[in-house]
Amino acid sequence: MKRAPPNRRTATPRIAAATLRPAQLLALQAFDVAVRLGSFKEAADVLNLSPSAVSHRIRNLEEETGVALFVRNHRAIEPTTEGRRLAGATGRAFAELARVDLPAGRTPGRQRLKLKVFPLFASAWLIPRLASFVAKHPDIDLAIETSMHNVDFNVEAFDAGISVSNGSFAGLDALHLAPLRATPVATPALARRLKLREPRDLGRAVLIHVTPFPGAWPQWLKRAGVAKLKPARSIAVDNYVAAIQAAEQGAGIALGMEPFIAARERQGAICRLFPIVSSAGSYWLVHPPPARRNRALEVFKHWLLAELGDLHDAR
């Protein structure tokens, strides 16, 4: 007589997603958005909820975890140490989910590439050449967002970024694109009127500063041997594109970035005032290592390298 085999129970694998209830996932979403925006009210606007609903979800999360996630002031919120630790995890998780390329609602065979690009590189070089990329690769949709801040892949859902740095990108793949060198530029008319023949003559001029880079002018002035120079006046804008536009209108002297000023020089809109340049870092294409499997990114990278010849020639 055959014995029945022993009754074996198959262990159910512990699936992370199955351990979180819908209410917990919604609470984590509300928490992550509130951390990024620094406000329950702004988080509520983004999530199409009331501020009290966002506050309620986060309060429930705090009760479940047993720790305070925010210090609540009258007009602002500040994450606690535990809140910052949790925000690191939620930011990475939600950013990774947002980067997943789901085919729903998309034409079969098409791919999408989302890039975060410094404004100067976008306006002076990338955007004017996009027609070439579109014509050669009609199966790839590009989504480009410009920002003066380098991409943070831990919390932002970009496939890659074109960033400015001296080359320090821990944990990322980085492809060097072009060095940046700063040099003063102005309209030829302004240069003649102010008789700008040597660096110390800038004391008669209005210097145009770019607020995210407060050290740019001091670095150039130091290299030019006039570190203590005090200009007649200063104005500030929030990006290099606006600074060059202001300079082209005769508002003052901006720091132009080689090699992106060559075309405007040829057109006579601006001119270099002196042969002195200072290093301003380099442009790099950066992405997380897993993105090497992204075919659209690899196609874009090869196109970018092929097109960079004229940029290098402008140096």
C-alpha cells in the first residue's frame, strides 16, 4: 500500500508591494510631495486634495511609523531627521517608477526620452539642432526640461541630464561634452562708449551677474588681476541666457560662455572685450548605469557625439 506523500506547504513569497495597503501608499505619496514642495498647501494643489486631507494622510503615516516626520511651524514645514531619511527612500522609489517606460497610450514601436538640460546648452546648441534629430529618428519622442540645477536621479524622473560640473558624478555614467570658459562680452557700441580696453576699465561699467553662480565674476576678475574691482553698478538675472540677452540690449557686461557665443559674435550682436578666460566647468551627459539599456538614450548619445564637431571647432 502506497503511502501518501507528506503534506508540504509552499511558502508564499513576501512581496513588498503586497505588504502596503492603498491608504499607506497614498500617505507616502502625500508625504513625498509635501517634502519636495515644503508645504502641505502646495502638495494639496498638486495632488488635487484639500490641505487638511494631505495633513490627515501624513498624520496617519506618523502614527503608523511611530515617529514625527515634520516639524510644523506657523507658515512652514520642515522634515525631521526621520522625515529626511524616509524622503530619501520615497524619492528614489517614486522617481524610479516614473522612469518606467510603459507603452499604454503610445504608438507601438515609439520610445520616449526625458532629459533635463541646462538652459544655455538647450537654447544655444541643442534646440537649434533638434530638427536634425527628429528627421533621423522619427521613432523617438524627446521631452526636454531646462533648469539651472543638475538632475537628481534620486528624486527626479529623467532618463538623463546635460549638467555642468567639474566632473564629479558619484554613481553615474558621465560623458564629457564640452568645456566652458567665461569671458566678458558686450555690444560693440557699449565697448566703444565706455572705452573698455583693459580689465580695470570695467569699473566704469554695469556688470550682469547670474544669481545661481555668484562666484563667476569674482573668479574672472581675480584671473584678470583686478580682484578688488568695484563696478559702477550691478544687475542680476537668474540664468546665462537672460544675461546674454541683457548684454545684447546694451544693459551692461555679461560673462559669455565659450564656445556658445561664437554665433552671436559673428552676427555682431556682442563682442569679446579681452582675451582672458576663466574655467567654468564642463557640460556632461549623465545618467544612472541601468539606463545603458535604454535604446533611445543610446541613439541620442551617438547623435550628440556626431553633432558635437562644430561645437569643438568653435573653441
